[in-house]
Amino acid sequence: MGWSIAEVARMSGVTSRTLRHYDAVGLLPPASTGSNGHRYYEEADLLRLQQILVMRELGLGLREIQAVLDSQVDRVAVLREHHGRLLAERDRLETLVNTVARTIAELEEGKENDDMTKINRPENLFEGFEPQPEVEAEVRERWPEQWKQSREALAAMTAEDTERWQREVTAQMIRLAEFMVAGTPVADPAVQAEMDTHYQGICRFWTPNAEAYKGLARTYTDDPQIRANYDKIAVGLAVYQREAMVVYADARLS
């Protein structure tokens, strides 16, 4: 018979009301429904729920999650990538904890000796901190007017505008991931049509020429945060996006 909705709610921490909503929208239908109307879930349903929760943690909306689950995107690869990032973040935080603990010990030792604190190895103060990306500074320096325009446009957006824009961006990322997983070349007309949509979306904030659009393309792989966001959808998507943008710039903007 599987697990009842109450048991699944208890195991997962997801409320029964949310599970019923997932059923209503077709995201997570139960394996069966008893004559009394009670929903029952099998192991495959629990695995699907885990994937839903992982993607919710990644910031995807329900429609985007539905698209990923219904597409050919390699969900195992997505989970492996997410697991790898979690392990890396755990290691970084452990290093950061040790850095702070070591600094506290040295400061306390200096206080006890009633002497000015002397750090034996100053570089130890900064272990575990993430380096700040240089990409944003480069864009701001090379295209200051366009940078200012984009900042002003973003500041003028309402919360609803921002949410709508984020949904559009995520949906396009998923469509592009489907092309990548299918092995579609970045120069394919369908992929380039997506790049035209992407370019028009950028033009809502500023209008890059070929050089600037290629510079923006590099940020998808050079900026760790942007690359991580794209690779959350599918491993290698950031590189695929960059290459598709370069082809578009050469063909349409040069």
C-alpha cells in the first residue's frame, strides 16, 4: 500500500496541505488513492519529492521544477553537482571555523600576556574566505555607462517585476539545458533563437555590442556564483551558454 500522506509529511517535513497542492498541480501525484480517499505514496514518489525539495532549495519555482522533472535533463548529474558544492562549502566553512578559533586563541594569549597581539602568520587570518570575483569590477570599469544604466533599471523594478524576470530567466535556463543534454550544437538555429531572446532580455537593462556581449558571456563561467547558478540546472550549462552567446555575437552583433 505504500506510505500514507501523513507518514510522508512526517518523514519529509512537508505539510499534508503542501503535498495535496503538489498533487493538484500535477507535480507529485500519489501512487494510489484508497477507497476512503486517502493518498498513498511509493518509493519512486519519495525520490521525486526529494528532487522537488532539492530544487526548491536551489530557488526554482514549481513550474520550473515541473519542467525539469518532465524533461530529459540528467537529474542524477544535477544532484551530484549539488552534492559536490555542499561538500565544498562544508570544507570551506570548517576552514573558516578553524581560522576564527585560531585568531581568538592568539588574541586571548596576547591579552593574558598584557602585550600587543602579534599574529605569527598574517595569511592565516584569511583562510576559508572566498575570493571576491573580479568580473563585476571589470564590467563596471570597461562599460561604466552601461553598468550605470543596468543598475538604475534593476533598482526601478518592483518585487513583482523581479519575480517575473527571475521566472523567465530560469525557464530559459531549463530550455537551454534541454538543448545541451540533447547534444544540440550551440550554432543550431533553435539555440540561437534562445540567445536572441536572451539578448533582448539584456537590452531591457542595457544594449551591449558584440564585444560587450562576449564579455558578458565570459562572466557565465568566470564568475563563480553565476556559474554555480547555471550548473545547478545542469552540469556544463554555464559553458554551453557562454559558447552560444559568442556565436550569437559573431553572427548578429558584429
